[in-house]
Amino acid sequence: MIYISYVCTNPGAGFLAKTPHMQRYIAFFSPHAGMRKKVVGLLGSPLSEGNTARLLSRALDGARDAGCDVEQVEVTCLEFQSCQEMFFCREHETCILDDDMQQMYPKLAAADGLIVATPVMTMGIPGTLKSFMDRCQVFFMAKYHRKQPLVPQEKRDKRNGLFICIAGMDIPEVFVGPKLTAKAFFDIIDCRYGDELLINGMDRIGDIKQQPALTDAAYKKGYALGVSLGATESTGASKGSGSADLPEK
């Protein structure tokens, strides 16, 4: 049995926000209408065309069709070291290590929405993604040590996030570790852990392209994320109102 977990991204909209037509009305009449929001997607899998990557791509398609500018970052393609605990970030707004993380800090701080997509490895998340999160200690020190968060006050309470995670096994505890880590990461960078898509049994499913209901679920999650940010809908979102109408890209 496939386990898919859902968490409402926009509690204030109630059940009406679950229908694509109502989501479009919410996006159009949002007080932030006309301002394009930026959603960054972090791919934690080393497979750029694997199942996790396909789910992230569909989620970003949804966010784009809701009116957001989107960007995918393949974490395993970045060149950076793991945290060396030099504590330079205790008194500074960046890390002493000069690598690709230097360009990621402002990108993460400026994003309106964040999608983290990862497979489960050894009951946790892949090492490179974990090191990426650990290097965001600069946000932790700014927020909790210096009491000067890197994310501006006007963005802090509006940022929303989506966690996509797949597992090969069907055991109930398989998502416990990854979720705890993801929630801590979202908290540190001042982005609400607003929604999740958890899919287990991938060893049995194999190729997720053969499961359109799952890729459609990722699209809807991404679209809902865009709506929750008050994004302006683009023309792509008006192509249909049901899962059968979702554009395959």
C-alpha cells in the first residue's frame, strides 16, 4: 500500500482552496496579486532524472503555473565542504569557507517559497543534502545567537515550504528521521513547513512515470504552494480543473 501524506498549506482558505478553480480566485484576489513570488526547489537526490527529480519538477511546474518564478538547485552539483565548526558565522553573516554556499545564502534568504525533495537513505536524508543544511548554520547563528535573522521581517511570516520525500521501504518509521531534519532546516531558515508529500514503496513502484497519480499530486502540491504565497496565476494554470487536465511537461 502506498502511503501519501498531506498537510494543508493554506489553512485559512479551508476546503475551498483544494479545488483548482477556487485556488485561481484566491491567487487573483490576493493582496499580493501582481507581485511574482520566487520558489526555490532543492533536489537532494544525485539522480538528475530519477523519481525524486521528476516529482520536484512537477511541483515546480505547479508553482510556476500558479504564477511563481521557479528555480531548481541540484545540491549534489554544488561544490562545497561540510561544516567545519569554525564558528565564524557566530559573529558574521556568512561562512568562512569560500565555496558555492556563498551564492546559496542570499538565494535562500530571498526566496518566498522553498521545496525540498529527497529520497530516504539509511533512514535519513542523503549526506550531501544534510551537509548543505548543516552549512546553513549561518541562519541559525543569526536567528538564535545574534537575534538578527537573515530573512527580513516582512518576509519571515509569509514564507512557505513543501517537503517531498520518497522511500523504497514500506515500514511506518521510514519518514521519521527525514521529517525531523527537514522541519529543523525549515525553522532555521525561517520558512514554514507548510506541506509534505511522502511516498513509500518505491522499490515496488519502480518508475514513477508509471504512476501519474503521484506526479499529479506533486503538481497540485506545488500549485497550492504558489497560491499560498499569493502568487499571480499564469496562463498555464487555466488549462484544466482536474488531474486529467494537468499539463505534462
